[in-house]
Amino acid sequence: MLVNGIWTEKWQPVQAQDEQGRFVRQTSSFRNWITPDGAAGPTGQGGFKAERDRYHLYVAYICPWASRTLMVRKLKQLDDLIGVTVVNPQLTDQGWRFGGYEGADEDSIQGARYVHELYTRADPAVSGRATVPVLWDKQTSSIVSNESADILRMLNTGFSATRDRGPDLYPSDLAADIDALNAYLYTDLNNGVYQAGFATTQQAYEEAYQKVFAALDELEQRLADGRHYLFGDRMTETDIRLFVTLVRFDLAYHGLFKCNRNKLSEMPCLHAYVRRILAQEGVAETVNLDHIKAGYYSIKTLNPNGIVPVGPASI
């Protein structure tokens, strides 16, 4: 945790909790936007014009919020415009660190050892948790955004004048429906699995558990009509938001987070849906099973002995 730019205590998985022991997620601290002309976006300040090799993503394969930005980068074919650094999946007392694990990178942009150093370089007085993803501006040596939902949308449209490829993940005719389903998925599933895993009371855990499986049952039924994606034949950002949670379900949430009514592999429509998205060009490159398991099972409060399960070996 950073307090006025100083790392003050060991990393803890529970960011905050309410009086009933429910896990409460921290609000993102950097909310600027990349836009085609550098004008200000819906939040934050302007000055972040879409340019080749100006921006860089810091991500963790373990993290669903970070991985969804990786997916959009691939689907929109922005690989050659925006670089990526992958952090070590095993969380330390100082949070995310660079290097020291197969498939993890050193920080070649800023030479930092820990992600929290990027935060203090962007704002020497910053307070809060140092999370990923981080969208970094190499020109100003600052953070554009650490809010994955915003990054999804700026990667979808921000580079349209330079690179207009891939699906439109937030089409105007579906915008209201996307926003509504996004909100439901976030509260009941994306964040719901964390509320189950990090609950500190039985009541909070069972409440989250019921929400998670009610959502999964509803989604299974939604896909039972044979549609390819949540809104029919078009992939949208909602599919990305759902996929990153589902692909981690049997690997981590079923066991470690006690979401164990059934495995995702036992829900045929949802399992086929995950496999279908995983087969899209570039998507498999954003999923690293070893990093996911190593990362979640490094959380000492949930797995004090640090034993990582051997299986499952595939999704």
C-alpha cells in the first residue's frame, strides 16, 4: 500500500471490507484517455494523443482485469503500436514485481523493480494500491490509466485514425445493452468470485457464492439457443469481460475461492463458449495457465503453504 508516495506495509489481498465482511474493491486512481487527437476523454485530462510506440501496457497474466486489455490489444491488432511488459505472477510483500519467473519481463521502460515504483514516478504523492493493468505514456513518463474498463474502450476507438482493424467492441446500437450486462456481470460474477474468495464471514461468502452461480446459470441458459456470443454473432467488450473470468474458473476460483458447486467444464454451453473465444486468433497468447495458477496460489492468506495444484492442464 502506498501512502503519500511511500510503500508502508506488506501487500494484502483484501483491499477493504464492509461491516458484513464483504470484499470491497479499490477505485482506480488514474483515469485519463488516449484519443485520436489528444483531446480529453470522458474523465481525466487531455494531452494523450494516439501515436505509435508512445504507450506501453504493464500486465499480469494472472489478473483478469489486465488480461482483458491484452485481449483488446490483440483483437484490434495494436501489437506494433503498444508494447507490453508482463510482471512476475507471484505476489510479493511489495505487490507486483518484474522478472524472476519464466515468461515474466524485466522493466525495460523505466527500470523499476516493482509496479508501485511506476505509480510514484507518475505521482510522487500517490496513495493506494499499485494494481495492473497500467497504461504508461513514455513521452511524459506518467500513467495514462490504471482502469481496465476505460482502457478497453480507448483501445477500441482511440487509435481509429491510425489503425482501424478488428471488431468494434462497443457498437453504438448495442451500447445500452452492453452497459447493462457489464454492470450485472461485474457485481455478480467478475467481482463476485473475489467477494467469495476474500470474504471474512460465512454470510458474506455464501451471499457471493449464490450470486456467482445464479449468474453462471443465467449465462448458460442465454447461450443455450446456439448464439456464438452474448449478443448474437458479434463479439463485444462484454464477451471479453466474461471470458477472462470464465477461463480462470476451474484453475483458481473453483478451488481456492471456494466457488465449488460445479466446474465450468461441467456447464456445456459456457465451456464451449470459452473454447470458441480461445480459438480466435491471438487470444490464446493472452492466457498463461502456469502464471494463473502460480499467481493465485501465491496468495499467502488463502494458501499459506504455497502449494500449486498440478491440474487442470487445459481449459
